[in-house]
Amino acid sequence: MIETKFKFSKNDVVIVLTGAGISAESGLKTFRDHDGLWENHKVDEVATPEAFKCDPELVWRFYKQRYFQLAEVKPNPGHLALKKLEDFLGNNFMLITQNVDGLHEQAGNERILEMHGSLRDCFCTKFGTNFKMQDVDLNPAVPLCKECGAALRPDIVWFGEIPYYMNEIDLVLKQADYFLVIGTSGIVQPAASLAYLARMNGAKTIGVNLVPPENMMFIDEFHQGRSGEILPELVEKWIG
Ligand code: OAD
């Protein structure tokens, strides 16, 4: 039996931040649990512009593997609980995600800001033209732009790059009555600071995570456990 002291009304603005933990029960590995390694490379080391410059084939191999994995996974009850929350709140809901897997969209959420980009997209390194991965020939070790022949790169925000939607995120944080942080270690900036910023702006902050995250000090109510197991019940209580 999960207890929460909060109850949302349709007038409350609820902003949610998710990380890799919410997709763990769909079968996608998180970044920092387990050994954090991929083919003996630190995951963080293949997620930088420098790594791409130095060894684009290696970086593409990493992202192709992750992209192909998406065909085998589907949203879990944690994702579906957030769809239910959006259905209840409508325009007063916004989902900021660090995830690039598209599972929130698959679950039916519409108000989503994918701050770290999307594994289903890539763009031309010369002219910035965007492509859907599904429309690109992924056979070459480094896929090429079909318009100009330059190398494509995955549309992922790498370490050292500025996340997408920072202006929109700044705006919604100012309006938030509640800020939920789900399945994220609270290590990677600027996402790790959003709970702090929301709280400074007067929001109540709620965390759901397998273990207490690094930014635990900014969380007013914390629920420890698997989001797929506890979020459905929590959402029922918040909106019931
Ligand atoms: P992490 O791997 O750092 O953290 C995932 C968190 O989810 C950990 O605190 C886990 O304990 C928790 N967790 C695991 N399983 C869970 C479950 N079933 N339910 C709830 N929580 C669970 O992933 P992120 O915080 O998302 O960036 O990492 C942030 C960014 O670092 C990523 O977006 C990625 C990465 O490098 C880029 O690729 C740019």
C-alpha cells in the first residue's frame, strides 16, 4: 500500500521529468546501473561529439544497436500511468524526458519534450537536414545523407552539447505546482537541476526511483521502487 500526501486537481500544473529508469522494465538498460559499459567502452565515452569525430563507425554501431532494439520493446505500466496523468490534466501536463527511446510517445503521451533528442531521428552533419532513421539506409558503417552525401549523425544530444527545449522547459518550470522526477540518477546536468529549479519556483517535488537519486535533497516526497510497479497506484491516488 503506497501512501502520498498529495492529490492533484485538474487545475494543477504537473511537470514530469523521466530518465532511463522508467524504461528499464520495458527491457532497456539504464546508463549507470550494472557496469555502465558497452563493448568495453564507457557508455558516456561514445556519447560525445569528440567520440564521433574520432571514430564515427564506433558511435554509429552503438546507436544502431540501440535503435534496432526499439523494435523489440514496448511501453510498460509506468509509461501508461503517465498517459493516464496527461489524460486527466490535459494542457496542465508536460513530460520532459531524457530518454531517446520514444516509449512515452508509444504509450500515447502527446505533450513531450525530448530534451536529449531521439533515437528515431538523425541529421546531416553538413547542412543539418533531418531524417527519420526508418527512411535512411543504415547498412553503411556511417550512414550518408541522401541529399549531399555527407555523414549523418544520430539526433542525440551528446555530452558537451546543449539539450533541446531549454526555453520551453524554463517556462513550464515557472508554472509548475508539482514536479515529478522518475527513474533518473540525478547526475547529468542540466536535467539534474530541474527539480531544484521547480522547487525554487514554488513547486512540490515528488521522486520515484529504484534508489535515492543524487539530487534527493530537492525532493519533498520520495517513493522507492520500480516505477512500473508503483507509478500506476500513485497516479490513481493523485487523481482519484
Ligand atoms: P541513469 O542510468 O543515470 O539512471 C537511471 C536511474 O533509474 C537510476 O537511479 C536507477 O536506480 C533508476 N532505476 C532503474 N530501474 C528503475 C525502475 N524500474 N524504476 C525506477 N527507477 C529505476 O539514467 P538517466 O538519469 O536517465 O544522456 O541518465 C541521464 C542521461 O545520462 C541520459 O539521458 C543519457 C546518459 O548519458 C545522453 O545520452 C545524452
